[in-house]
Amino acid sequence: MQVWPGAAYPLGATFDGSGTNFALFSEVAERVELCLFDAEGTETRIELTEVDAYVWHCYLPAVQPGQRYGYRVHGPWDPAQGLRCNPSKLLLDPYAKATAREIDWDQALFSYTFGDPDSRNDEDSAPHMTYGVVINPFFDWEGDRRLDYPYNESVIYEAHVKGLTELHPDVPEELRGTYAGIAHPAVTEHLGKLGVTAIELMPVHQFIQDSTLLDKGLRNYWGYNTLGFFAPHAAYAAASRDGQAGLGQQVQDFKSMVKALHAAGIEVILDVVYNHTAEGNHLGPTLSFKGIDNAAYYRLVEDDQRYYMDYTGTGNSLNVRHPHSLQLLMDSLRYWVTEMHVDGFRFDLAATLAREFYEVDRLATFFELVQQDPVVSQVKLIAEPWDIGPGGYQVGGFPPQWTEWNGKYRDTVRDFWRGEPSLGEFASRLAGSADLYEHSGRRPFASINFVTAHDGFTMRDLVSYDEKHNDANGEDGNDGESHNRSWNHGVEGPTDDPEILADRARSQRNFIATLLLSQGVPMLLHGDELGRTQQGNNNTYAQDNEISWVHWDEADKPLIEFTAAVSRLRRDHPTFRRKRFFTGGTVRVPDGGDGDRLNDIVWLHLDGRPMEDEDWDDGAKAIGMYLNGHGIAGLDERGQKIVDDHFLLYFNADGPADVTLPPDEYADGWDVVIDTGGSADEAETRTAGSTFAIASRSVVVLREHREPKVEPDHSVAASVAASQARKG
């Protein structure tokens, strides 16, 4: 085989249409061997003799897409000093664009002999190891480009590639659980009906199955165990359902999915796990980074580098203090944007990426690199703003360019609807959480609002269980959050009681209406609109089965229609998706009328009086919210001031009550557009100052009454009739 010098950039295996360039960073390596494998596993080793700035490289003119490969790194072995080179271990290229074959957890994958962690194991791991695969990077995008929806117009749908589609009866069986299944019209049309603008996919970077789960007969379902930061997870490729998509087909499948979703008007956001890898702690296997340059890629304990700093609860943390580790993250992000056309990222345990030293620092190098990057800085950046380290809860603490999963929104909304006195904070969350984001110059859309997510109860379970029921996980119920702020409405789990079922259905509608009509960006968990249950399991990370999958045949169709209707209301009215925070100031009439009108937002008692400062702590469990349609700051795409209808929203977490509408200075009349309790007559227009009944634990939304306009009849028949009348 001919071996040419090649180039040190780009890292990874790069096919240029003729041959393939290979480049691997390792500062500690003394020798590096590129290992090529054929279909039978026969290995050919090629020593890399060219080294530039610690990058070992070569060009092989004979290597084409589909070639399986890995590396063996020769160098120092001294775990106490953080050095773990062992050439008997085949190593996955950190920049591999695709993989083939899953690891089998044989002892050969470990650099020590089981039972003796201080030993050195020199068994060859190649027969048990995942391969990298050279891919064909060329793809006909047919003019595809990012959709770039503004945040304030976005509705995000968190979904799992397999879980969303595995049981969908209208998706062909061979496509279920795959990227192609996500792109199927049966799925995209459903998302379009809900008004979804972006699907946020749970991890699709290549991840591995945990041996502890496999031993229990379980599997890593969620995928927060990344090994390849450039490779789409192979098991989600339609070409193969056994995790061995082979020959890089998963790359083509992923690109096809993105192209189809974009054609349907849906952005693609990836849930990415850059805080740790699947190699675990000092007792974990040697699969890639450990054997390539352990101290460069991992954060080690400074006074004993045998061990790893663990801010994630998974055994290790990536070293965001090292330039090549940071380069890996930025190269990966840039690759997924430029080559895979994704529209944004949600960063798992993002506080870990801010630990350049010990404390969380929002000015850490990683965020500076993102800020100045002309590609990554332009896509949607969503932080899960916490980790398990000291000071790790950082809701509201990320840089101005970032948005955040607002955990305080989730907790407050759950507390309110289970009757906890939290009126003041509930109002703040409804209005966009200015207390968390305005101080740093951010807007309401910095808050990604959610009530449920993959981690925790589904919305149906939130109203059906007081306690978690995680027995299927095999951890004696010790896993998962114990304080769920849930309420079972009187019976734990399933029931045939029609009154309790009606109460639970109303509570789900309350959550959805609250979520979609709050300022900020709403995020729905897949299947919540269908009434999906996980049977009380709030930690289904290992349940790759019907506990986690969406049961489309059991869909709550009225709930789907309700969700779609509230989403349309949000889409049609900029009042519910403001770009700026409320000021609390008065608003001038837009047509130039005399005098000032009401404030842009007014909080109301149920008897119609405005709330005073001292009222917020009186233990009330119901509130009214007036949104002034003339008080929306900003201009539309034609440069005109944005004007909308006025709205009144009532949130009642207490018993049945009477609501007195405010006086006519707010509006002369009001029409009911949403009533989760079903007690209002939506055909009746309510006059200012009138009183009506609101059901217990319900949401009522009213819009300013406007007489329907008599539109001119432009039909052909009308034109003919008018012409004949003139002739007559």
C-alpha cells in the first residue's frame, strides 16, 4: 500500500474523492500506528512517521469510503501521572465520522486485569472494539439551508429517535426507530399540526451500551454515554437495526432526515453531551481518549492523576482547560452545523463546560470560543444550566448569547397547579422570568420553558402519581428524582374513576395552556400531547422498551386537538411571543389617540381589581393577567409597530370561583377562546364588569371582542352580478 505524507489538518479521516487523509492528535505518543481492517477483521498496520505540532498524519491514496480503521498509540504507561498509553488497545479516532460494530465488554478492552486495578493488561482489544469508518462526505442537499426561526416564534419538541417512532402504525416497519422514521410524513405532519418549529433530538452522537445495564438485561436508551462526537449513532440507521449500519450509511440517513425535516419547516436541534465520555473513571475501559492522550482530554485530580474529576456523576469530565480538547468540541459543533445542517444544540450539564478551573465561570474559554466562532455562534444554543459539582445550579447565569432550560419555570408551574402558594413567582415565570435574564441583557426567549422533559415524569404521570415507580430499573427505587412536585388527584396510578380521570385531563390541559401561553420558548416532551404514560417511572434511561416508547394507538385525541388549538393561538398572536420584557409602563394608543392607556401588563384579582404589592403574599391561588395588545415593543417585518388584540388570562389553582371582568377601559367586551374547565359558554360575549363562573383548577383565556368585519365579496359571481346591475 502506498503511504504519502498527507496533512495535519483536518483531524480525522477525510476522503477527498481520490484517497483518504488520516490525522490524529497526541502529545504524549512516541509512535502511532494506523490500523486498517477488512470485513473479516484482518488487520493491516501502517506506522505514521509524519508529525506536525503533535498531529500524526498520512495520506493513503488507495483507501476509499467504507474502510474500517482504528489506532494504536505507543507511549508512556504511568497511571499515577495520568499517562495511559497501551498499544495493545485499539482506539477509536475521536474524529471518526461513522462507526461499525459495538464493543462487547471483554476484559481485553480494559488496561488492567479485573480484580487488580494496579495491574497492566496487554490483551489485544481489536476483536472486541468498535471501528471507525471512512465516509463519503458528498451529499445532494438540493439547496437545503437552515431555517433560522427567531427564538420567540419557536416551539420545541423534545423527542427520542427510537421512542417516537418505534410503535407508530403509519411509519413502515423497516423505518421505525430510525432517522428515516423521524422524517416520515406521518411524524412531520403531526408535528406541523402542533405548530412545532424545532425537534430537539435526544443524543444521536455515537454512544455505547453500559455493561452494568446489559448484565441486567437492560440497554442505554437515552444515549448520554457518548464515544464519538462526530458520528451519528449507527443503530438509528434504517440500513441496519443491529447497531452495525456499516460503511457509513448512518451519515447519509441522518442528512436525509435533516433535509426532510427542513422541507417540512422543522428545525433540528441536537442534545449533545460534551461534558464527559463513555470511558468512565479509572476503572473504565480504554476505548479512545484515554489511550490517545489521557491528560489532554480529561480533567484529572491534580494531586493524584490516576483519578478523574467528576462533575457529571458518570466518572469523568472533559478537560475544557486544554486547547486540543476545546478544539475537539468546537470542531464537532462546527461539523454538525456545516456538514450535517443542524440548527442548534442543547448542551447536557452545560455548567461542566464552564469549569475551566474549579468554580463555574460563564466567561470560561469554551464560551469565548463559541462567542467568536462565525458558524457556531449563529445557531441556537441551549444550556442545561446545571451539573452536580459545587455551585452547579446556574439557571440565569449563562452568557447573553445563550438560552437555558428554565428549571425554575418547571418547578414553579408544577407547584402552582398542585396548590402550593407561589403566586408571585408563578407570575414572574408567566411573564418571561425577567428576574433571571433581564440583568444580563437577555430577552424573554432566553427562557426555554418546560413542565416535563425526558428526565422525570411525563405530563400524564405528573397528574397520576405522587411517587416514582422505578422498579423496572433494577436499582431498588433509589434512582430518579424523589421530589417531583406531582399530584395523583387522589389515586396512585391507573383508575376507572370518571371524576378523577376528568380532573387529570383538565390538569394536563392546564399545564399545556400555561406552557404555550407563557412568555419565552415552550418545549413539549414527545407524547405529552397524546397523554403518554411511563407507568410512573421517572428515570427511563435504561428502558428501551414499551415503557418508554410512544404508544400512538393509545393517543388522547382530544388532548392533541387542544394542544394544537393553543399552539395556533400562540402562533397567531404576537402578544404571547414578545421579543422584549414587559415594562409595566403605560402604552399610548397606536392610532395617535389622546392620552395614555393601560400598562402593557396588569395583574388582576378575580374581582377585577389590580394587584397591589402587598397582595402577592396573601396566599391566593388564582390570578388574572391582562395583556395589552398595544404594548408589544418592536416592529414587524415591514417596519410597522406590532399591534395585537388585548387578552385576559385567568389561572385558578383553587376551587370554583366567580370572576368579575375589569371595567371598560380595558375593553368593552370579551370572548372566551380557551376554558380548560369547560364551564364557560364560548358563544357568549361578556361585557366589561360582568361576572362569570370559573371552574376549579382551570385556565380561562378571553380575547377582546371585535365585531366581525364585512369583507367585500370578490367572487366571480359577485362581479358578474355587479356588472349586470350597472348595465341595468
